[in-house]
Amino acid sequence: MSKADLIVGLQWGDEGKGKIVDHMAQTHDYVCRFAGGHNAGHTIVIGDKKYALHLIPSGVLNPKAKNIVGNGVVISPKDFIKEMEQFGDLGGRLFLSDKAHILLPYHAMIDQARERMKGDKAIGTTGKGIGPAYGDKIARVGHRLGELLNPEKLTEKIMAYFKINASVFEAMGIETPDEKALLEELEGYKAVLAPFIMDTTQMLWKILDDHQKVLLEGAQGTMLDIDHGTYPYVTSSTTVSAGACSGLGLNPKDLGKVTGIAKAYCTRVGNGPFPSEDLGEEGDILRKNGHEYGTTTGRPRRCGWFDAVAMRHAVRVNGVDQVALMKLDVLDGFEEIKVCVAYEVDGQDIDYVPYDLEEATPVYQTFPGWDKTQGIRTFEALPKTAQSYILALEGMIGTKIGIISTSPERDDTIIR
Ligand code: GDP
Ligand code: IMO
Ligand code: MG
């Protein structure tokens, strides 16, 4: 029996998971998504082609890898089908859990209406309907992909759902769908997706029993986790390692090596605390050099310095075996580089993530910068100050930095 290797985001998402999953997919038979929905945006660059994946696992670009979307994911059939179209025939290479929940257009409308009503307290969601879809799942009023196989019955259930929630939907300005149009929409989804829907849990157990190599692809990041992130400024799923078990039907003993993905600095999209955010000129340089604009929504990402305190929290909660440090090249040209090494809360320095991160101000240590790391493929060829920066981070987070990435390109990757 083999064990499944795991990739998780250690910061606020967009760490570069897609690039590393694509890189590792070359030595794995299956790539599996376990959480999130089309709020995720994973970018992969191969030569002069750039792909943005939202729901389909990043193994899809490797013709030999097969792809599973697990029960922990919320699937918008409309967006999934659109994403599939760029890859031609995926028959035999793509499998969708019958237990994954369906995200429908009304979930996005509810998401957007709630955000509008929150005003300046808005979470800054992607507006894709993620919160309402997971909310329905937990409230036990959601619909699963398996139900798509019987569109008449599913239509009846959705119409009943609208009837029960009529007053709430009216207040939000959301109209009840036309029954006939809804049935047609669901039949259209079924026509495309039915061949891919199955019990992926049993399938995955057999794959592991057969000693095949499996890679589990996380979405979002640890600080966006529903329990372990900066609640309520989080997404609605379990983004950490534990989510890989529940989101695919695995048990903790099925997990192998955990690779945590982190940028050499920090970014966040949406609202909520971000202690090491740099609102000055240096933050702007990070945004410009790192092309820090969202893959899913195009929003500018908030930028700041590597946060070693949040990173230790993430390493522990995920059981990280090695860190992949991404976008080192974005720090090229800085004279000095800051790292948040502690937080000050109520006049005291602390070395852990407090209950309310909004209260924390960063305590920085400064490191000398370097000219150029872009495209470098061995650790020894990195400027000495870049090597020292990496070794210092390793010391602070107590985990090996086994992978270093120096450009978006698949092969500009240092394996130590
Ligand atoms: P994900 O959501 O974690 O998969 O990350 P995103 O794809 O949303 O954002 C990461 C961005 O950084 C993408 O545009 C990648 O192409 C890019 N990227 C990944 N690694 C590197 C790197 O080492 N250097 C640079 N400059 N860009 C990178
Ligand atoms: P990947 O997989 C970065 C953020 C949103 C918002 C919060 C809640 O590409 O790393 P949601 O729509 O999920 O209810 O929004 O979570 N968010 C992400 N930020 N990367 C992501 O995914 C994200 N998915 C959600 O910006 O702050
Ligand atoms: Mg992303």
C-alpha cells in the first residue's frame, strides 16, 4: 500500500501551489483536489503557455497523470464544464466524487448579497458562492453531485429549497428560478458530467492498495482555514492537511510527505488581519515584481514581508515535512529584506498566533538583499546573501526548505 503525498498552502493562498503540483505531477499517477471550489486559481506556466486552473487538479497538464476531485470540494457545474473545454477529451483521466456538493448560481448571488449587506465589514470573498455552498452542506440542505444523475428529482428539491427560504431570498433580491429552465440547465450539466461522476473514495483506496503514486493538491492557505485562519476573514473549508483526509475519504495513516508552499514574502487578497503587510513603496514593488493580481478575480493582492510566526503555526498545524519557498526572485534588487520574527501584543513580544491577529504588530529582523536569483537552478549558484536568507528562515520555522522556486517556469526550481 502506498501513501499519498500532500501539498498545502502555508500563508493566505496564492503561494504557488499550482507550479509545485504540476512539477510533482510528473512523478505521480494521480492528483486529487480535496477542498475549496472555483475560488481557487492555480497558475501553471509551461514554455510560453500559461494556464489558470480553478477546479480541475493541476495534474491535468501532465498527460500521464489522472485527476480526482474529492467529496470535500464544492463544484459549480457551469464553471467546471467551461474549464474542461480547454483540455479536449478528459475521459479516463478525470473523476468527480458523487459526494462533492453542487454550487449553483444562486449560491454566488447569496454570497454577493451578503457581502453588500456587510458594507465595510465585508470579507472580500471571491463572490463565487463558496460560503453559501458550504453553508448549505453543513446545514444539511445542500445537493450532491450524485443527485445530478436524476435532474427531475433534483429540480424538485431545489424548488422546495427556494420555497422554504422564500422570505430570505426576497430580502436579498434573489428570484426563484423558473422550474422548466432549471430542469433544462441541470439536464445540460448531467449530459457532460455524468460519465465522470463516481465513488472516488473506494477508487482512491484501491489506487493506494495498488501502490500507485498519489498527490493531494490543497487550495487556499492555512491562514484562510475555517478553524485555524483569521476567522471570520477566511474561506469556508478546511484548507489544512486534515482536510485532505475528510475531503477524500482517507485516514491520517494514508498520508505521506507533506510539502508546505510559501512565498519568500507574503500576500493576501480580501480583507482581514495581515500583520506584516507593507502599505508603502516596498509593498508596491513586491506587487509589481511579483505580478500580484488575483488569478480568479484580478484584484490587486496586498503585499508584505515573510511572517515567520504565522509560518511556524502553519508548519505545526499541517505537519509539514518540507517547505517549498516560492518567488525568491521577486525579492531581487531589494537592498534590505524584512522578516516578521515576533508579534507585539499589549506591549509584549509573543512568538505564536494570538486569538485576534488584528491586535498584533510585527517585530522585524532585517537581512541584506541581493541582485539576482531569477532562473537560478542550484542552491550553490544563489548569491550568498540569498543562501543566508533561506538558511535563516529554515532556522526560524524549524523545517527544511527543500524546494526553492526562482521563476514561474516549471524547470526554474531548485531541489535541495
Ligand atoms: P496558487 O494559487 O498557490 O497556485 O498560486 P497562484 O497561481 O494563484 O499565484 C502564484 C503566481 O506566482 C502565479 O502567477 C505563478 O505563475 C507565479 N509563480 C510561481 N512561482 C514563481 C516564482 O518562483 N517566481 C515568480 N516570479 N513567479 C512565480
Ligand atoms: P488559491 O487556491 C487567495 C480568499 C478570498 C477572501 C476569502 C474568502 O488560489 O490559493 P471565498 O470566496 O473563499 O469565500 O473568500 O478567501 N481566497 C483566496 N485567496 N487564494 C485563494 O485560492 C483563495 N480562495 C479564497 O480572497 O479573502
Ligand atoms: Mg491562486
